[in-house]
Amino acid sequence: MVSSGKPTVLILCTGNSCRSQIAEGILRGAAGGTLDVQSAGSRPAGFVHPLAIRVMAEIGIDISRHRSKPLTQFLNQDIETVITVCGDADLACPQFPGRVNRLHWPFEDPANAAGSEEEKLAVFRHVRDKIRRAFEGYAGECKARPGSSATSTSA
């Protein structure tokens, strides 16, 4: 699955249903084919959250075919950069073989949003927009350094 010849960036969160899925969709689009972008979870939920799919569709990115995957699926893969987007995933992140860049950019979990559908959507949009700023900036750094993923440490 991960052997495209492009640098692979693996984005991790706990459930692989919201934050890492949003980040994967944004980075894949923003990187323009320069990176192999994947996501996974330390305890995958088994589904992509419907509100994550919805708020991504609002910005023209379709993640409806994404699936929630365990990080163990990637342990024997050639990963250049691992970006954790929550504290639990950062703590659970295993050591990958070789020299792997590790970045930690924590974002609020929109799955914990309470209230009406509109209030929950507002939280998902807010988190999406924060993730978008961070990962579009990261994609710009990667494009400036073809052949490798960037090592920026700030979101």
C-alpha cells in the first residue's frame, strides 16, 4: 500500500475517524501528488465520522471513501514522517524503522462536541480550519523541498 516512491507521511490520531482523516484529505490535496499521505489510529473507531465527511465536502474534498485503519498496518512500511494530531496517539506512537521525522501537532477532538447538529458542525468546521492552516503550510514546505517531507515542528 505504501510504496509509491514518494515520501510517505503518516498522520495519527486515536480513532482515525476525525482529525487524522481531515488532515489526510487536506494534505493529500495540498501536496499535489508530491507525498504519499496516509492516516491511521492507535485505537481505530472503524468508521469515518459523518460530520468530518460533511465539513470536508464543504471545502471540496471528498473523504467519504476513506476508512479507519490501525497504525499497526504501517509498522513495516517505509515512513518518512509521522505527524500525531492528538496526545493519545503521540504517546501510543511506536518506533518506526529507520530515520523517521516525528511531529506532534495536537488539535481538539471534534468528536467530543456537544449540542445541536449546528453546534457540532461549528466545532468540526473550527477544527477543520485549524488543521487546514497547519497542513497547507506543511505542504508548501514539502513542495519547496522536493523528494522529502518537511520537518517543521509547528502547526
